[in-house]
Amino acid sequence: MAGDTAIIFRSEEPEDSGTPEPAPVRTGPDGAATHILTAPTPAAAAALAAAYAERGTTTVELCGATGYTWAAEVEAAVRGRARVGTVLFGFDSLIDVARYKRRATAGEAQRELFLYVQPGADPAKDRFVRPAGPSTSTFVAVPEASAGAAVAAEFADSVQLIELYGGWDGESVAAVIRAVEERVPVGVAVHSTPRPADR
């Protein structure tokens, strides 16, 4: 699992075990994998992250439905063995992401697009759809961040939220925002600096 990434999404199902959905996508030339996981609480996410860090996963990223209270627990649990990030939204997305959150709280059906960088990936093939209650999440792997805008444009008229994982430079994020013409809120996983004691 050395070099692997674990992406943890918030689940409202208390019985959620964190089982990967689907099996990790292994397309990188170095064999590194991206594990798509779920957890219902910060404590569950922390336990899951610690287990994956123990096995050599070097990056843990949390979805935009979590935030820094979740990230703090996960950071404490991995004890510097993995970088920890959480999805944040820029000022240009705040109104739309607040609208998305209101709809989600009301239980309305929504569609999300989650893009993650996986070296060697083929965005046309390395994708899957996961139902989550009334909503539907589409996961697409891109070989590098610069390939994200084309995929975002493909989904611009059919999703209400986009999140980016796996290491995105500013220009690639901006290209995604331009591709959807700022009609869809775009969030990106941002990593905090580990505390000195964890380094």
C-alpha cells in the first residue's frame, strides 16, 4: 500500500463499515492505488485512516461534507504517517455549495462528480457510479490534474457539485471552474501542515 491514497466520504449510515466501493483502482505505473472509503462519524474516519496508514497509505483525504473537525481527529489518529487533507470551496463557490447543502439536508436527489488523480488512468474507462441515498456520485480517475477540465465539461449540465482529489495545482482547478462556467461549485482537497510532534 506504499504510496496509496485513501479518500474517505461521509456516510449517514451508522452501520457503514468503510469497505472500499468499488475495489481500489490500480492504474498507476508504480502500482499505487486509490481507495474509496466511507465513514459515518469523525471517530470512524479516524479509525479507518489509522488502519490504512498502518498498512502504508501515505495520503488521506476527506470529502467536503466533513471539514476540519474531522480532519483534526484523522490527523491525530495517523500520527504523521500520512498527509491529511479535506475538501474546501473557494469564495466563487460558496453560494452554490450552500444551496447544495440545503438540498442535501432536505433529502433531495442530487448528482456529484468526484475527480481524483491516478497516474496512468483512462477517464473514459476508470469511472464508476455509486448511489448514496437519493443521490448519485460519479467517480472518475484522471491521469493528471490537467485532464480534469475535459471531464468536468462533460458533466457540467448534469451534476450539482464537483470535488477534486489527489493533488491539483491552481491552474488545473481554475480550468475545471472555467469548464463548468462557475455554474457548479468546485471544491479541492487541501492539506494542512502536520504538527511538529507528528513529523
